[in-house]
Amino acid sequence: MSNDNKQQLGQVLSSPNEGPTPLSGWWIFWLCVALIVGFTTLITITCKAYVEHPPIPEQVFDNQGNVIFTGSDIRDGQQIFLSKGLMSNGSVWGHGSYLGPDFPALTLHRMAEQAKADYASSLYGIPYSQLNSDQKAVVDSKVKQEAKQNLYNAPTGNLTLTPSQIRAFQKEPAYWEDYFSSPAKNGGLKDNTITSPEELQKLSAYFTWMAWASAANRPGEQYSYTNNFPYDPVVGNTPTTGSLIYSAASILFLLGGIGLTLYFLGRNPEWDWHSPASVLSSPIPAVMSSPSQKALVKYVVFVAFLLLMQCLVGGGVAHMRADPTNFYGINLSQYFPSSLLRTFHLQSMIFWLATGFATGGLFLSRILGGKEMPAQKTLVNLLFCALGLVVFGSILCEWGGLSGLWQGLSFWLGSQGWEYLEIGRIWQWILIIGLLFWFFLVFRNTTPALKRPGTRKLSIMFLIAAFSIPFFYLPAVFFNDMTNYTIVDTWRFWIIHLWVEGFFELFATTMVALTFIELGLVSRQMGLRLIFLDAILIFMGGIIGTGHHWYFSGMTQTNMMLSSCFSAMEVVPLVVLCLEAWSFRKTALLGPDQTMAKKFYWPLMFMMGVGFWNFIGAGVLGFLINMPIVSYFEIGTYLTPNHGHASMFGVFGMLSLALCLMVLRESCSDEVWNKNQKWIKCSFWGFNIGLMLMLLCSLLPAGFLQLWDVLANGYWHARSVEFTNTGLLSFFGYFRMPGDLVFIFLGAIPFFISAIKIWLADSKTKNS
């Protein structure tokens, strides 16, 4: 790129009254490169999923040509699996909940045990347990050979199973009927969750197909459709060569990325938080008087209520992990089965996080625009009503769907059953419309700032980040309950990873930078550099890194090669954020002029917490499980929610609450705020200490214990109810209680109290 072109690009986001140094065009150039390369690669991988997914056969035969089950049975089995909320009980190919087993892994191992018994009988006429070591070696070799052979006929679309696999399949309906009979056996589901012979037959067909795809070699390769996942040496499922090589390569990408980034920051003298006062923006007014801003206080109360609800429901889920049949003398599973509680837990989390971000967006856009738009308060209240309808309507319908009230309509009205995307399809469309309406309000607020040269560039970046929220939620409607699982998982993680960890993070970074600018703590020039640097680093690794969720979901090793290396680079912006947070603490919180820092001390402390948990939760604990060789043994164990809790609440949750506190602070007088600071201080330390105890006392040790068992006995065993609900793992389930109690009683409840008290004080002020 020539200097002239760079200058032209720089003029797009520079203004004559923003200081002598315009923003370099290289920022825009490298951001465009990261976006183009990232999305080109990600879309290519996504398209390959439509071609390379494990095939669903038209018909499944035995070796005499008799039809055992059909592709329609497999798809119906998936529909039954989802409608009963079983992804909120156990998992498939490592994705789902942790109270039940990994269903394909357990089915695959049962098929292997059947094959061992059959070969021992046919070759030697005695049970496998009575064979000598040489005889066992022969049988073990036969079992592996049988599991690895692929008898799928692509031209006809038919699959032939071996006699042992057929016999194993015929036993599956009775096995699963027994599993679903009692909450003690299934991690807290209702008694007799599934009793219909037809449903059990189709569900068994679905699990058997997934088990076959887990072991049968992909055509032309020496590993299965799932890259030999799950780990089970009995069927020859061991780590692939690629998982080892690409793990080593990911470490090189990580170290190289950190090194280059620190080199750039070290040699760039203009990367400094300290800014001359002449370019600082004007502080926010002492007390906001805008009607639309005042209307946001009830949003914060709603966030606090949903957070408290999520914590209480999460406590119930955690208790079922330790004892699924006895909740302090109550058999809770008969009223609120674990699948329903976990669905509530995840959906309430998504709702309060999104509501907090939406509140922050409306709050900051109004300040950025500097003008109260006509009827804005009425529209904000209308959005609040729509939000309440979606939240409570979808939750009630999820309860009805999992209770069997919406037969035939559960996917649309009740619960889709896909983890994190459980809400019915109708509610998803309403949510998308609501997000677009929210963006309209944000755009409306920001319009005046677009006309001012000094704020135009920040406004453009803010609106781009805001629009990405409704736009990148659209992949949630690109599939249904009959779509091939590999394709579903591809789009599902466009939401879970790309939407949340990509564009929500971009929006979060933009709002943090804008907050610091509006508080007069950093210059607009520095704020823009912060936005662009973090956006480049986030998208450089985060877009392609989405694929680290697809290592074992039916993708080829092309995805593993690319996503493992770029996923490692997701740690790089987290290191930078830690440096930024530390620099900010020294210059703003501990600097000579602390007027704004003192006024907004607790919102800023919550933002500081974001930097800490970003590095620990998303960085350290995330990188721990992202390498293919670690993920191969770990996925679906308690190391996954260990990372999930630390990153989702520690990063996005703390930031959402920080934005809510900004709204509360600006809605009340200093007197009211000072009276309630004790509750906010308590909640800050309660959240942080409770989360740390939750990780150190329960999830982290339980995850390593489970990982140990995977290596010792196979993945199926470490995920079995017999292992997770007994011994040390059950103890760590109970030992989560101290962290949960601190989190709830010293974190969520004080935050809820502070929100209520400030809201009531605000209402009293308006009425007086």
C-alpha cells in the first residue's frame, strides 16, 4: 500500500480537531485483511461441512440384506433426542451437558463389548474373561478391525452393519429404557422419561449411527469421521497424528503472536494511555436527566433479577450433579428435571448478558449523540416490554415443550433442544426482530454524533459493532431438528463462539473504549487505537479459531490444522488487554486526577475484573483445552465448564454488570449512590471470590480427575453416571457449595438489592 493510499484511508477516521496525528490507514488495512482472510476461511470450512459430514444412510442392512433401520429412523431419533432435552442431560460427540453420559461414546463401547463376547465365543467357545493373553490379543484385534471397517456404499446410500453390531443395536432400546426409568440412573431426569418402544428404537438408531461414524474410517483415511473421537482403545480410537502435530504448531502460533504484538506495542511510542487534557472529552453530566436514560434503570433491575434466577437454578443443577434424587428431602427431578433446570440456567444467562449489553448500548449511544430523540423514552419502554415477552414467554414454552405439552410443535414453540439455542424457533425470530429494533434505537441516538467531525469516526465504529449483534445471530435459523448433526454444530458455534466471543467482544471493546473516552480518562485517538488493535487481534484468531469446537464433530483434519493454530492466537488480545488494564489502573485509577475515577470507581473495578478473568478464564483455561490433543481427551469433561464459567461470567458477565452500574450511577444522586456502595462493593468481591472458589474447589479438580479417568479407562467410562455420581467426583460436586453460596449470597443478592434500592429511590425522586 502506497503512502498516499494510507493517508486516504486514515482520513476516513480522522478529523482536524482531534490532534495533530491522524489515525494511520494501516489500522483499517489490517482490520480488513483480518476480516477478509478470516471469513473466507471460515465460510470455506463451513461449506466443506455440507460435503464431508458423516453420511446418514438411506437404509441400514444386516449381512443377509434385511433392513434393520432407516435414515428416517435416524433423523426421527435426533428429533426425539432434542424434544426430550437430552442434550441438556448428556452429550453427543462431546457437546452437551455433563450429568448424563456421552451417548455415542457409551453406545460405541457397548458395541465393542458385544463384539468381544461374540468373537470369544465363535473362536474359542468360552467367555472373553476366561481367555488367556494371546487369545485376548487375537479377539481385540478382530474387534478393532470390525469397528474400523467402513461398509457404507456411497452410490446406493446404504450401510451394512456386522452381526455383532446388529446384536448390540437390538439390545439398545432395553438399555435406554432402563436408563430413563429413574433419576438416580440418568442424572436427574423424570421417572420413565421415555417408555415408548418406537421412540426407544429410533433413539437407539440415532446413537448407533453416531457410534458407527465415531469408529468407521473415513474413506481414504486411517481415522474415523470424528477424527477417532471418542478415545476408546478397544475399538482402535486413539489420537491421530494430526492432533499431535497441530497441537505443537498451535504453541508456535501462540508464542509468535504474543511476541510480535508486544514488539509492536514496545516500538510504538504513541501507544500510551496518558493523553494531554486538550483532547479529552467532556465528562458525563453529574446526574442524567434524559427521560430515555432514566427509563434504562428498570433494565438493570431486570438484569439483576435474571442473574439471581440463573444462580439459583445453577445451584440446583450443581446439586443434581452430586445427588440427582434428593434435594434436601425433595425429589426435585419430578417437578424440575435436570434437563429443564440446565435449559433455564443457560437461557437466563444469555438473556441477562444480552440485556446488560443492550442497556449499555442505549446508554452510551445517547451520551455519544448528546440529544434526546423524539419519543425515545416510549420506544425504550416498548423494547423493554418486548424483552419481557421473549424472556418469560420462551422460558414458559421451554417448560411446556420439555413437559410434552407441545407435541409436534416443540421445535417451533417450545424447546429446540440444541445446547445454548434451546428457545423455540418462533421466539428466535422475535428475538432477531427485537435486536434489530434495539439497533434502530441505538442508531437513532447516535445520528447527531455522525454529523460532528470530532465524533464521526467513533460513531461509525460503534454502529458497526452494534449492527453485528443482530446480523450475526442469523445463523441460528439456518438449520432445524432434522439437519445432519455436523452441519448443525457448524452453525451452532457460529453463534456460541463467533457471535459471543467475536462480535459481542468487538462491541464490548468499543463500549469500554467509549466509556473511558466519555469519562475523560483517555483521548478519542487512544480509544480508537484500542478498538482497532483489539478488533484486529480478536478477528485474526477468533474467526478461524471458531473451528476448535469442530475437531470431533464430523469435520476433516483441514479444519483441525487451521483452527488449532489460529485459535491459539485468541490468547494474544487477552494478554494485551491485561497490559492495557494495568496501564489504565496506573494512569486513571491511581493518577493525579481521580475525579471521574472516584465517581465511577465500582463500574471501573468491574471492568478491571474483566481484564483479570479475560486472561485467566478465556486465556489460560481456554488455551488449556483448545489444543487438539488436549481437547481430544478433555472435551465434555468438567474442564470445559471450568473454562466456560470463568470466561462467560468473568468476562462478558462482569462487563455487562459494569455497564449496568454506569446506568445506576448516572440515574441517582451522590447521596443515594453512597448509601448503596456497600452492596455494590459486597457484590464485586462476592462474585470474584465465589467464582474463584467454584473453579478451584470443584470444577478444576473434578476436570483433572475426569481427564485422568479418560486416559485410564476410556472416554465412555469417565462420562458414565456410575463414575460421575460416585467417589471423589461426587465429593467435588458437593464441594462446589462454598463457592456457590458466596457467589449467590455475597454476589447476586447484594447486586439485586442495590439495583432495587436505586430504582426505588429514582422512582421516589420522579414522584416527589
